Amino acid sequence: MTRDESDLISVGEIIKAQGIRGEVKIIPHTDNPNRFGQIRRVYLKNDKGLRELELESYRLFKEFVLLKFLGIDDLTAAASLGRGLIMIPASERPELTDGRYYYDQIEGLKVFTIDGKYLGVIVQILETGANDVYLIRDGTRETLIPALKSVIKEIDLGQSRMLVDPLPGLVEE
């Protein structure tokens, strides 16, 4: 397959074949596993390369999702897929409501204070339970900024930048 992988995002990871009907068990990489009901085709990326598959059905199973692909009709065929990432084109993921973003849209943004001071680039999003925290790096300096509406003043995906009003003491002078 000659598809360009750069626009693909992971929506799950196959961990094993499941049962005799050709299903595979995946760990979902989405907070809403029912989204698999809106997906028709996926790309399996593993050590064998990139393979397009048509999704026939899905069902929830504990914290996992069981996927059934067209033409994969038994345990042997499902097992032959191997482990790997289930990917879709980024353009096919559901749109989020205003003010919500996917992690890959946030990571890489340049961060500035409302005073115009450059803090660095968001390199990681830490999930803390109460709210996410953005790890911002500028060379060797690291800054942690909570993902709160009171702190994050503007996100401009077109300009690849975020404007913040950090709480006192969060940013070294």
C-alpha cells in the first residue's frame, strides 16, 4: 500500500484475536468507544506494514472493543493480522465541540503569555485526574501549565499558538 501515514491517527491497538468468528480485541485510544460504529475503514499498522481493512461490526467488551473486519471470518484469519495500531485519517475523526481539542492538536503549539513572553512548545500533556497539565519546553527550561479556562486564554490552531495567563509563581521570571 502506498498510503501516506503522516495523516493517520491511532484509534486503538489490536492485542489479540478473540473467539472463533474472526474478531480482534483492541484497547481503544478514544474516550468514546461507540465511535467505532461510525467508522467504515481503518488501517492496520504493524511490523508487516500498513493494511487497509473494512470494518464489518464492533461491540464493547469490558474495557475493550471487539472489531470484526470484512473477510476476516475465523480465529486463524484474525490471528494472522497480528498486533498493531488501528488508524484512521485525521480528517475522518469526529469534530469536537467548541473549546475542546484532540491531544495531537495541542502538542506542538507555541505558548506565549498574555504579556508576549515566549514560554516554549507543548511537548506533552499530563493527565492528572482533575485537569490536564501541559508540559512546555524551551531548550532546557520546562514549565507546567494547568489546562484551565482561567489560564488558557486563546488557542489558535491556524497560527499554532496558545496564549496563557499563568497563575502567579507558575512561570519563572
